[in-house]
Amino acid sequence: MWRDLLDAWARKLKPDDVVVTEATANAAAAVEVMSPCAGKVAVANPSRYG
């Protein structure tokens, strides 16, 4: 189910969008979905930044 929601959201991204997602078990799958749509997709570990 979350994949359908993520696909729908990712299709709204533009090539000049930058997306940062939290480093979780599903981060790689999320990056795979968002990368073709966004200009840049990064994964961050929040414990390293705050």
C-alpha cells in the first residue's frame, strides 16, 4: 500500500526538486521510486545531525 502512495507522490516531483529521506530499512526502496522523478535524492541518518 505504501508503495502506491509513494509512487503517486513521486510523480509530482520535478527535476529541480531535492528530496531527503530518513535512513531506515525501506530507504533504498524509497530512493529507487523517487530517483527517476527528482533531481536529487539523499538518505540521511538523523542521529548524525541533531
